[in-house]
Amino acid sequence: MKKEQMSSPYGIEFLAATELFRGLGEVVLQNLAAELVPLQISAGHTLIRQGDVGDCMYVVVSGRLQVSLAQIGKAPQIIREMGIGESIGEIALLTGQTRTATVSAIEATEVARLSKESFERLAAASPEMASQLQHSVTEYLRRRQLRAALKATRLLNDLDEALLSDLEAQLT
């Protein structure tokens, strides 16, 4: 697996534009940006393997990732693609769970990595930041589950993403 650490930092504008971190305060975003580690993943290489211990999360900065599930006796099932601003591994960041899927680069991809150690350091320095991040992750996961449920219904599974987003925004 080719993972090459880079040296360019990410600004709060990038983080504030991501779905996961949208709504966090400027100071929280500045502290978070300082802890992110840029990585380059070559096309075809694996970032996360299903079953590995989860000790960090990633945000896609450029490129595309593919998420797949291994199934006993079957070929892995591709469950989704991820693009700029999307995150993966946020549950592992908070719980340390093993990875539930394998994530590979479809094309050359840059991600920003936040380790569990960095998150814990930030949380110790600012408990309100940890609370904000946990709330943000919980809301993000709720929205993802709602979107998956909407797409799973026969009536709504053919809607385009924009219309699905509008519908999701109207639901409580």
C-alpha cells in the first residue's frame, strides 16, 4: 500500500465545507486543522482494510475512494464511492472498533488523517470541542442512515442526489 505523507496543512475553510465538520466553531476548526496529516494514496491502493483496528479517520481532499464489503464465498461488494469532503472512519475514531469495510483509491487521492491520539489530545485541551465533534459525528451518521433508508425504498431509490438531499432536509 502506498501512503505518502505530505507537508501541506488544511485550512478551516476546507474543514468548514465538509459535511462532518460543518457548524463547528472557528477555534475548534483551527485546532483540528493543525492535527490533520495529509496522505497521498495511489490509484488501486488500499487505505483501510476490513477487520483492521480503527485508530483514525480520514477526510477526502481530492480524488475518489471506493468502499467495499468482503463476503464469505463471494466477491467483495462495492457499496459506495466517496469524493471530496466526505469522511470515513469517524466511528472508529470515537470507539476504536474494527473496520467494517475496505476502502481503496479509485484514482490518485489525497486524504487528511486525524489519529485517535490527536483527537484525544484535542479533547483533553477542550472538552467542549470533543462534545461538538461527537455531536457532529452523531448527526452526520444519522443523516447517512436516513439517506440509506430513503435510497432503499422502492419508491425513492431512483431519485437523483439533489432531490434526495432536498427530501432529507424536510424530514425530521
